[in-house]
Amino acid sequence: MEKLIIPSILTVSDVINLADNILKITLPCTELDAKFSNLYNRNKQIFDRLVKNQKSSLKSEFTEDLVQGDKNRDLAFICLRDVIGGISVSIIPEMADKATKLNSIIEKVGKNLFRLSYKTESALLLTLFVEFDKPENQQLLTELGILLYYVSLKEAQASFEEVSSQKSTEKTLQNNDSEAATLVVVELIPAFTGLVAMLQLYAELEPEIYSEIYGLVVTRITETNTVARARKTRKQNQKEEVKPA
């Protein structure tokens, strides 16, 4: 029976799909035999743990929101930077002087800070906020009529930080209440091998009741192994094709 389910060629997704199929096929057996029902329930518990931990390893639900939030603050910064930069070369001396003072601050903080990592960009924006929040610079922004652009940048940064905090909290909760899916697979494979072995025994003792169900289980295992072997072969062939001559 151990040769039916081959762990070495199965991915976590393979195991989940196979286990799900086996549980669905063998569910009727739980009403026929108490021992099988008990073993089935233990297998179901391990399977549920695997599904839970496999889901927790997938992409965070906040990832897309974080990307969009970063894009928004980047655009807000670029807008403010370019508006100030444009006014600083104005032929109206008074406006150019005011903008130049603000532009020098942006140059010190970094005109291309939006190209940096999330964490670094946030730190630099906070540095910019400290300077631009000073009364004299707030006055310059107001007199130039561009305070609204600065406010939009601060709001975009605040939104980004909120989503970032939610993502961090999500990750902490997952880490505190999760286990590696691969480790659960190690536990699940022998458990399901035992379940199928019991079904095989029952099929031999009472074929009129269990043989058809056992046959369906074997078919699903065979199909899964076939797909897994084909995938492994493709990967090996691809590696050989890229080898240098």
C-alpha cells in the first residue's frame, strides 16, 4: 500500500487534492464501520490543518492594497516635487525664490525617493514632513497655492502606513497560529496510507460493499501520480535543455 501514494513526487497541492478526493469517496464508509469512521475523522482533522496552513502561506489579502497605496504616494510625491521644481524656475522672481527654498529640502531628502524600498521611502517621507510642517514652510506652500498637493501626499502616506500595519498584524497572527504545510504533509501521508490500507482490507473481506469504493480511491491515486510524474519529467527535460553545450 505504501507504494500507491508516493510522497516524493507530490506537491502540497497534489496532496491536498488527493486527500480531498479520498475523503469524499470514502465518506459513505463512515456509516458502515465505527473503526473506519474513527480513522476517517483523524485523517479529516489532519487534512483540515493542512488546508488551513496552506492558505495562510498564500499571498496576503493586503498585498494588492499595499501596492496600490505605494503607487498613490509615489504619484503624490512626484506631483508635489515637479510642481515645486517647475515654480522654482519661474521668471517671476518672488515665486521662484519661495519654490527654490522648498525645492532644496526635496533635493536633500531625495528627488527619487519613490524608487526605494517601502521602508526607506516611508522614512524619507517622514523626514520631508518634519521639514514641510514647519510654520515657515507651511506659509510658503500656502503662498504658492500648492498646500493641497502636500496634504494629498501626507494622506497617501497615512493610507499606505495603515495598510502596511494591517498586513504586519495579519502576518503576526498567521505566524502565531500556523505550522509549515510541508510538515503537516509528512504527518498526513502515512495517515491516509493507513486509511487506504484499511479500505483495501475491507474490500478483500467484503468486496460486495467496499471493492467499488476502493477501486475509485486507487484510480484517484493513480491519476495523481501520473500527473505528478509527468510534471517531474517536464522539469527534468527543461533543465537538460538549458544546460550549456
